[in-house]
Amino acid sequence: MSALKTVMVPINKAGYPFIAAFAVVTLLLFTLSQALGWIGLILTAWCVYFFRDPDRVTPTKPGLVVSPADGTVIMITKAAPPPELGMGEVRLTRISVFLNVFDVHVNRAPAEGTIRDLAYHKGTFVNAALDKASDDNERMSIRMTLPDGREMVFVQIAGLVARRILWWVAPGQILRAGERYGLIRFGSRCDVYLPDDVAPLVCVGQKMVAGETVLADLNGSEAQRQGEVR
């Protein structure tokens, strides 16, 4: 039963038009060639897999920051938040999570708080694994006010293949940690800018599970964690 639940997960409704289009093309390909039809069927199955939207178990301890995306931590650095948010040049700790085309692409709120501002930037589509993607690529930046008054920023960044960022939030909306708020098609990156003096509790190279993996503790005093491949 548990194995069946792993395979039969919900599909995000944003994927329905794409799945339908892939299915129609597959039927047409079968009329031309059985080999082409099987290729289309495999691509349709991948499309269904891409838009999967499984439930996640989010830790409920106040102050925890969870990953906004499935993927791999590719960078932890100091950087100023996106300029369109008007937060100045103060450099905050930025954790970057890269999503490949096989990761779940539904994004989740990294912490509990109130959406203060959203800013869309129409940029380029370079490889999202590159550092300059945070500055150059198409993105949606969200500024959140936390319950204690501090602020956090999280950003959806389009990648080399991605051509559409979706978000389902608005200024003034209250989000819980782990709550779904958007989706990026098809391969992308999510950045989280932690409040000043908050240390990341993950390391570069670690795999993240959206809504579950703890990135930081807003109320903790632990120093930045270090890791090594073993």
C-alpha cells in the first residue's frame, strides 16, 4: 500500500493542459509509427511525473525555516536581495536550491509569515545552476514579514528550460511553513535569503525535500553547519 502511494501521488492542476497535450500528440504519433507512439507515451508519463504534487510532513516547531523546493543545495553565500524589492544593498545569507527536471516543482513557503510584497522580473534563461542566474534570470521575488517582525525573502528563478513561473499568493496573505504557493516549469531554482544573523543548518550538496527539510532555525543559536562527502 505504501509503495502504491509513492507512485499514485496527486497531480497539480497546472499540469493538466500539458498532460492532455502530450497525450493527444502521442495518439497522433501512434497513427504514424508504433515506435514514435511509444516515445510519445514515455514523454507523456514523464509529464505526469513532473507535475506530481505529493503531500509533505512539515515540522511545526515555531521559527523553523524549511526548504521551498525539492532539489540540491548548490550554493550558500552572502548576497543582497533582488533590487526590485527595494531592500537596499544589505547582504544576507542566501541558500540556493537547484531543481532538475525530475524533482517535484511545486514550491512551498519556507516559513510562517505575511506576504509584504511581490516583484516579478522579466529576465533571461541561463542555466539556473550558475551564480548569475540570481541576478539575470526571470524570477518572482517574495518579501515576507515573520511573526517576530523580521523579514525573509524567497525567490522562484526560471532555468534554462523553464519558461513559466506560477505563484498563487498576494500581498497581505498569511502563509504557513510548508504551504504550497507556486510552481516553476521545467527545471529551475529557488533562493532563500535568511534574516541577518540566522545561520543555515544545511550544507552545499545536500538533497532537499520541499516543506520538510529544515534550512535554519530563526530562534536557534547553532553556528552554520559544515559537511563532507562520505
